[in-house]
Amino acid sequence: MSENNIMNKKNGVIIGYGGMGSWHGNYLKNSDVVNLKGVYDIKAERCELAESREIHAYSSFEEVLADKDVDFVTIATPNDVHKSLAIAAMAVGKHVICEKPVTVSSEDLQEMIDAAVKYDRIFTVHQNRRWDVDYLAMRKLYRSGDLGQVYKVESRIHGSRGIPGDWRQRPEQGGGMILDWGIHLIDQIMLIVHDKKLKKVWCHCDHITNELVDDGFALDMFFEDDLVARVEVGTSNFVSMPRFYMTGANGSGIIREWTEPCEVVWCHNWDYKDAVPVVTAAGLTKTMAPRDEKTIAKKQLERPQSDVHDFYRNFVKAIDGIEPQLVTHHQMMVDMKIMEAAFESDRLCMPVDVDLQF
Ligand SMILES: NC(=O)c1ccc[n+]([C@@H]2O[C@H](COP(=O)([O-])OP(=O)(O)OC[C@H]3O[C@@H](n4cnc5c(N)ncnc54)[C@H](O)[C@@H]3O)[C@@H](O)[C@H]2O)c1
């Protein structure tokens, strides 16, 4: 993993030193591929906080742009200003990592991609949830074929604290949960169901604590071959549904909590028919009778290994022309178009056709 030559280290500056900017700052302090040159934030107190942590704070964005030693910027501001900052940085020769969502519309994103091509810069988005082990386990399970033909994938994040009381509550700043969490979960689904085209989306947004932006949503993604993926984010869910669920013709997999391993159950004896009926207060059923070890087997998948700093390692290698960037312009655009289709579907109260694949 660390065969990177120290000579290839790149100098980076974080723009926006809030919650996520601080996360990047902590990581980059010990990076094997990046020197953290400093940060810039429009708020003086955030710059002072950086300096108290012995991180240099630039006095303006222009000062960052004028610093010839800066190879790249990581933009961790609210979503509405990603585009202008990214294009300005690329125009003076900096490479750019944007926090997710990369911006708030496909038109904006196209302008950013055009700038990356025009100025010949690496421009990518920090899809760090590609390194979450729950997602990696589900991706492995899908690719293993162990479940037979997969026809349902469900991915949920449930919290009960509403939307944070910051810019995430404001539509003009790119607030709401589709842009905040939907982007991660949609991106993961497109990587799991890598072999099928997405043909249709149907989305319903919640407005339980906020009228202006979605504070949760349920998005059904209809793929080829009758595979449906459900992506759900809730911020008023006091009991959480499982993080991931996947089911196929011959078995099912589940991850109940973020940090728990994937449990897989599969059928090894279809011909054994002797089901014991379930008797409830009002009747009985054989169809829905649970299986026992005569027909099913269970296992826990080994937890995948991951290191989220591989994102930066790839970015630096992409700058040096050693590797293609992992999060591509095409994938960024597909994710953005799915989010736009989800908003449109919610507005129309009906499904919206798409034709998209990573
Ligand atoms: N990838 C992830 O896991 C993850 C997690 C959280 C947030 N994010 C993303 O990171 C970005 C920032 O989110 P956050 O939670 O850190 O928000 P935040 O409000 O905590 O921090 C944003 C910071 O940007 C500063 N800022 C605003 N406009 C600026 C400008 N023009 N120039 C310089 N600084 C400016 C603000 O003063 C603030 O300190 C968002 O795009 C968000 O979606 C990503």
C-alpha cells in the first residue's frame, strides 16, 4: 500500500475548516502522500482554531491560489460554493478534491468537468464511503454469486436527530438529505450493482422536521433484470432498520448495524418440503414457515479490510499519471443525474426514466 515514493508527496490546502475540513486536517497531518500546507476558512475563528492546532492558516483564498507550492486544494465548504472555488483553483493550476456532493446540479458539474479538461487538472470528489466495510461486504456478496440471482438490495441510514441546524437546512446552500447522505448511498449502490443499467427511479422525500429541504427520503432504483434497490435515509427514526439487506433466488444477506458483520443464509436443500406451520392468534401459515438447518446454512462473512487514505493515495498517483482516478467524472455525473431524477420524481409524485450505469 505504501510503495509511494516520498518524493511524490503533494502539497495540499484545505478550503473550509469546519467539521469535515478538520477531519481532512487530522488525516493529512500524518499522510504518507500529502504535506498539509495549511487551511483557509472565511471565518476567523476557524483559522484561529487551525493555528492553535499548529496548522498554518492562509489569510485569503487568493493567497492560497497565489502560492506556487500548493499542488492541490481539498474543498470542504457548504455545497453551493464548491463549483466557484474548484474552477478558480483549477484555472491557476491546482488539482482539486471536492467534498461530496461535488456540487448541486449536473449543469454546474459539467462546468467543473470542462474546467478540469481545459486546465488539464485532476478533479475528483471525496466519496470516502467507498471504503466503509459494510458496503465492501455487500459488494463482495453481490459479486460472489452465492445468493443466486439477486433481485433486491436495501441500504438504509436511520437517525433520530433531524438535520443539523446549519446550512444543511437551506435549499440555496445545497441542504437536505439526498445531497448529504443520498450521494453516498447511491454511489455505493451503483458500485454494488455494477453490471446492470439503472432504468427508473421513484423517490419520496420526507419533511418531518423541515419544510424547505428533505430531511429523509425513500428512493427505489429499478435496474435491468428486475433488480430493485431501495435507498432510505431517515432523521426521525428512533428505531433503525438494518443497514443493508440483499436477497436473491437462493439466499439472503444482512448487516444489522454499521459496525456488524454480514450474516448470510442460503438454501442447500430445496427438495425437503416438511415445513412446520406457524400458528398465530388468527390463523396458520406453511408458506411463511421459517426454515431450519435441514434446508438452510448460515455464515458470517469475514470483514473486508480497508484504508480510507487510499483515496488520497490514488489522487496523488493520478496527478503523477501512475493510476487513473478512482472516482471518475463519469461516475460523478451519473450520481448527480440520479439525485436530480430523485428530486424530479418526488416533485411529480411518479417514477422517472433514466438510463445510467457506472
Ligand atoms: N465525505 C464525508 O463523509 C462528509 C462528511 C461531512 C461533510 N461532508 C461535506 O463537507 C462539506 C462541508 O461540510 P461540514 O460538515 O464540514 O460543514 P461545516 O459547516 O462544519 O464547515 C464548512 C466550513 O466552510 C467554511 N466556508 C464557507 N464558505 C467558505 C468559503 N467560501 N471559503 C472558505 N471557507 C468557507 C465555513 O466557515 C465552515 O467553517 C460539505 O460539502 C459536506 O457535504 C462530507
